[in-house]
Amino acid sequence: MPHKICSSSLIVTLTLVGAISLTSCSGGSTNLGGPSNGSSSPAASPKSGFEADLDYVRKGQYTYVWVFSRKDGKPLDKDDGAFLRTNAPQVVDWVTSDEGKKVIAGTNFDLAKGNLELLKKRFNAEDYRGR
């Protein structure tokens, strides 16, 4: 009789091991390290620098997004910042980018109805609404 108990215990044990083995592999891939057969797309590379800053302002859902830079290509200084804030008080978000050479402005006010022409005399002004 002890022989039957060992035999049935062995069968139960093997059945459990087999069941556990089958369930542990059910959700995983059987292709280890090889090329994927699925149609997975590569992960998008994270945005950095100007593109990340522009994306940040766009997420503010502003009607108008402008990028200002100095005409000589140098980084914006304290006086440039003061000029921009004074002459475009309707801008909600100012984000300095591109190693200080550009500033991205987010607003719901049409700067063309304000001091845009004055700003264009001192800075390069690019409208990024449609880009």
C-alpha cells in the first residue's frame, strides 16, 4: 500500500510541475534574444532642447506660439528679456531655449494686434502656430 501512495504523490507532483511550467510561459515570448516576429514599433526618442521646450509651451494649448531670437544670433540678455516682457505683456509663458538664444512665447492674444512690429524691429520673430 505504501507503494500506491508514493506513486500517486509522484503523479500529483509531476502534474503540478507541468501545470506550473505551462502557466509560467503562457504570457511570455518564446523567442529569447532574437528578432521579433511581431509588428512592434520602435520607441520614439525623447525630445530634447528646443523641441522639448516647444512641446512644453504647446501643451499649454495657447492659440499663438512665437519664437523670438536676437538678429545677431547671440544669447538673449537681461535687457532683451525686459524688452520682451514690457512690449508683450499678454504672453503667459516665456520659455528660454537653445542655450539662451531663443525664447518661446505662449499666448492667447494676437501679438499682431499689439506690439509685434516693434518686437520684429529688435528680434527675429517666428510664428509657430502651424508648425
